[in-house]
Amino acid sequence: MSINFLGSYSGIDQSTIDQLMAVEKRPLIQLSEKKTNTETQMSAWNDVRTRLTNLFDKIKALQNTETFSSKKTSGGESATLTVSKNTPEGTYDISVSQLATRGSVVGGAITAMTSVSGDSSTELGLTGKFSINAAEDGSGNVIEVTATDTVRTISDKINAISKESGVRSAIIDNRLVLTNVETGNAEIKLADLEGGTMRSDLGLDTSTGGAEIIPGKNAKFTVNGVDVERTSNSVNDVIEYTTINLTKMHAEGQSDSIVVSKDTSKVEEAVKGFVDQYNSTMNFITDKLKAGTPGETASRGTLAGDSSLIRLQSTLRSMVTSSIANENTSIGDISQLGVSTVDKFGQLSFDASKLNDALNEDPLIVQNFFNSKNAEGNEIGFVSRINGYIDSFSSTTGIIKGKTDSFDRTLKDINKQVESFNIRMERKEAYYVNMFAKLDTAMMQAESQMGWLTSQISSMTPTKK
């Protein structure tokens, strides 16, 4: 077993070596600071890219023709309109005299079940076949009943072909109730097959009064005085590009007046969204470029003095407010649409009334300002100009990608330096331990030899009598 007596004779123990190593490791602190600064700058540029991407997403809505061609409705309770960009503007007076309902057949009591006081899980012992809404030649939609069938299994069989027959089944008070899937006055046609009496056995024979027929109704309403009848309460073939939704009947002589007009709110929301994101982005860039107070590192921006970021800030500010040469619009710059600069830092304000005035006068002129095509088929306008510049920074081949790649290479180099430096420090510490251990050994041996020499000298010295 080896025992370490480091420092026993020399007085140089592990704490002394730790102090020496602390001096040796000072360059590691510099590498750590460099790594932290690089990571901070890399993170800041990634944040810039995220904000530019958000700005791109906000302005992208102004490229969409739907944003400028949207319509809205006002008014309407018993009837409403689902409009599209092509819905003709105007006022539509709609009066609903009858809503569409579903026809049904309410079955009577089933003798095979009531005779044994059974329920929907009681086997009926019936056999036979019947059809529901069969084809003109009598084929299709056949329900086959076997002796082990119950009211529940027969109902399930009917529902299994409801897509083909257009009829659904429910069990109410142990009776079968058949209902049309769709609204309207379509009749539910039931027929016995192979000479059987299955309709009667199941309480569904409408010819003998065993079942009650509740006829369905078509919707009846007027649009601007024109009488209309349809099988559904949702009608999309009366007003072009529009769906009429009927919800309740009007009292006689009453109607809903529904106005269809331009919806400028989407354009307003898009412009406001762009202005808000632009201001947020510019505030962020300004904060990262702060020169700070001399001697106070904490007040200095992470990317202070970065020429690329300074250029981005300056160019964005100029591009947003400067004029655009666009033969497709009479609007020269965005200030004519209510967006203007409010301070020296490029912050924008938005007056929605100016935008709405321009939209009410001619929405196409506004749309063309933001996005249109020139004679060569190339996109021109405010959006394409801003997006093109943003893309030069935030794309996968843009300036920010080059920046972050450079930071990444620097971090990898620093990590290699740290790894190499730590290996050297391990060797250096081992060297110190070995050297001072040898010094202790040498001092121990010297002490031992000194003791031996002293004893020899003492033995040779005559004793006084």
C-alpha cells in the first residue's frame, strides 16, 4: 500500500499545488469568457432572425388577394349568410315561412316482444326480409331478419346501410323509429320481400295504420320577393357564391334585412400586425446595438458596433418609408395609407382611418401598392421589396446563416482549445505532485543521513572524564 506524505518535510502540500494551478489556469478564464460572448452574440442573431421571420409572416397577409376582397354581413337572426369574396354586395331581404324537417316513420308495438314482456334485447323469433328505399327495380337496401335477432340488432342492421338508404334507426319505448338522414319531404319507402310480413311484424306497416308517418318538409322562404323552396335549411344555389342559413321561421309579414359589404377589417388587421411587429423588431435591434456607458459593460448591447445589424436597421427604416415606383397604383408610399414615422428611431404609427378611406375609394389600388406584377410578370410593390430584403438576412443562405455558422466554428475551436488546455493542466498538476513528492523524499533521506552522520560524529568524540 502506498501512502502519500506530500508536504510532510517540504511543507508544500496539495493546497499549494492548487494555488499554483489556479495561476496556470488563468487562460482558461479568458477562453470561457470568449465562449460566453460568442454564444450570447449567436443567440442574439438567432433572435433577430426569429423577429424578421415574424415580420415576414405578418406582411405576407398583404400578398393574399383574399385579404382585400373579403366581404362581411350585418343583420340577420332567423336567416344568415355565409359570404365569399365573390358575393354581390347589397341588401337581401329574407323571409322564412317554413323550415326544412326530416320525415320519419314511428313504429308501433312489436307483438313478438310485448307478448313475453321483453325489451330491446329479447330475441324475437322472426324471420324474413324487407327493403328500405330500394331502387326503382326493387333491388338493394335489404334487411334480413333471423330468429335470433332482437330489436337492437335489427336497428343496428338498418343503421349499417344508412349511407345507402338515407335512413337512420332509433329505439324509443321499445319501438323502431326510422328517420331520414336529410331534411325535406322525401318519403321513407318500406317493402316486404319474398311474400313476407316483416313490416307488420316489426310494427312498421304504414298501410294498415300500425305505424305513424311524420312527413318531412321542404324549406320555404323568399329572397327579395322571390319565392324559393329547397329540401335543406342550408341553401347555396340561390345567391351566387353564397350560402343562406335558415334557423327559424318569421312571423307573417316579417323578414331579415342582411347587408353584404366590403370587409376592410382584414386589411386593417394585417397592416396593424405589420406595424406592431416592425416596431418590436426595431426596438430589439436598437437594444442590441446600444453603445452603453463607458466602463459599464452591462449597459452595452450584445451586438454593439456590428456593421451588418446597423445596415439592417438603417435599410429597413428607409425601405418602409420611402416611395415605390409602381405603375399599377397611384399610391406612392405607405404614409398615404396611414403608416408614418413618429421618432428618430424609426418607430411607426398607424392611422386606420386613412387606410379605410383608401379602401372604400378603390381597394384594387391599395392592393396593388402592396403587391402586384409588372409587365414582365415579376412581383413588385411594398411587400415584395420588404420581403426580398428580409430574405437576404433570414434565409438559409442569408447573412444571419453566415454569421451563426461563423459563431459555431468559433465555439468548436474554443472547445478544442479548452479540451487541449485541460489535458495540459492535468499533466502539469501531475508534474507538480511528482516533483514535490520527490522533494519530500529527498528531504526525508537528507534528514535520515544527517541523523546517521550526527550519531557517527558523536560516537567518535572522546568522553570527558
